[in-house]
Amino acid sequence: MLLTIGLFVLGLLIGPLLGVIVDRAVERERLVPQHRCQDCGADLGSASLVPVASWFVACREDRAHKRWRYIAVDILTAVSFAIAGQRFGVSFELMPYLLLFAALIVMSVIDFETHLLLNVLTFPTLLVGLVLVLVLSGSNGETDRIWPALTGAGVFLGILGAAFLAYPPGLGLGDVKLAPSLGLFLGWMTTEVSVALKLVFYAILLSFLVAGLLGLAINLIRRDRRAEIPLGPFLAGSVIVLVAVAPVSGLLIGQ
């Protein structure tokens, strides 16, 4: 419990730093330790990185408060870090999943706002994930988890890649590039390839189902134009949910 609470607080502290990446990654701008006003783009100063208190900082240029983004990033980071702590405890697995969750939050917020999943984020996430899975599995005598992890990555990539080729307007190429990282970390939770395949299937099903229902609801409310729902946040969210619930739902075996 202390670890979970500590990681929740750590998430609140790291959240503002992730918000800086969200601010500047799309335009490939130099990272500066301050947020920007989402209305006029003015810098908000280093005080904007203070967790929680910064949510109420108003822009000096137009007196507008920052919008939902910074609050969402802070809270999502804190909650996801707490989930990782509750799931893995003090173990060699904890840090890789903290890094994954941080990357997923950054990519999800950017995708939600711009419908872009950037190569500068998806490719390093996969590369770092592969290195961590291989090195940590080997050094901790858990090599039987490498094959399920690689299988999960390949199958997740294959399914979304096939969906993209079958109907490009319905899926972004960025989603396909994100897929192997998600499958890798889902598969790494088990020693059984069959379980890794189940986790990948459930993640895809859950993300498509929730995104589809949300899109349908928006279309019913706004009849003037079709809703465009980015899939990335739902793919990321499904993975975080499965990391949290898989151990208590009976999905994981061979642990």
C-alpha cells in the first residue's frame, strides 16, 4: 500500500514533465521546463510544473486558465503508476511498466488532440521495451517470458496491420506502429504463449468496442457530421486495464 501511494504521488510529480512533452513533441520543439497556454501558446513559467496547484494557474497574456490537458496528464500518470505499483510491487518488472505507462499517456493525449501517433515516440518505446524485456528477463532467470512477449508483439502488429490494409480509413498507421509495444508488454506478463494471445485479443476487442460505442454515441448526438475517434488512447487504455485486472481475473497462468 505504501508503494502504491508513493507511486501515485510520483505520478503527480512526473505528470507535469510529461505535459511538457505533449506540448512540444508534435512540432519537434526543444523541451523547456514550463507549460504553454493552450489558447494563445504563451509560456506559463516554471510554476506551471507544480503538481495540482498549477491546474489553477491562469495565462498572463489572455487570463485564460489552462484547459483539460494538464489535469488529465497528471491524474492519468498518478493513477497508472499506482496501478503498476499494485500489480508488480517491488520487482524488476515495475520500472519497465512505469516507463510504458508514461509513454502511453503522452502518446494518447497527443493522439486525442491531433490524431497523430508520432514516430519519435512509438519507435523509441518499442526499442526500449525490447531491450528491457530481453535484458531483464535474462538477468533475472525469466527467459521463458521472452517468447510470449515477442509473440504478443508480432500478433498485435499483424492484426492491426491487416486491419489497416483491409480498410485504411478506419485505422491510422500510427496505431499499427504502436501495436508491437503493446503486445510486447502484454505478453511479458506470462510464460504461456496461449495466454499472451488471449491478452492481445482482449486488448484489441476492448479498445475497438469502447471506441466504437463512443463513436456511435457521438454520431447519435451530433447528426451533422461523423465522429472521428482516435484509436490510440483506447488501445493504450485497454493495455493498462489488462495489466491491472489480468492477475485477479484468472487470465494469467504459469506465474
